[in-house]
Amino acid sequence: MAVPSFTMRQLLEAGVHFGHQTSRWNPKMNSYRFGVRSGVHIIDLLQTVPLL
């Protein structure tokens, strides 16, 4: 099975960095959050990409 290859730019353009609304977050995911913008958590892609 081939490993998919993608760039950080492609992930950002696809919007994979957007998480749940701040009122619906799971505290166990706190270490993977980059920040909050407009009431939505932003996922840290630098930590996420190696795990994909």
C-alpha cells in the first residue's frame, strides 16, 4: 500500500486544521491545539502530520 504524500500547504488549503467550536472540545486533545480563532480550535498540523 502506497503512503500518501501531501504538503503542509495542501492540508491548510483543504482546511484540515479547523477543529470543533471552543464549547465542544475534549480536554485530552489540548496538546494538539495550536490556538483559537473566531470560536474554533485550530489544530497544530506540525504535530498531526507525522501521525497521519
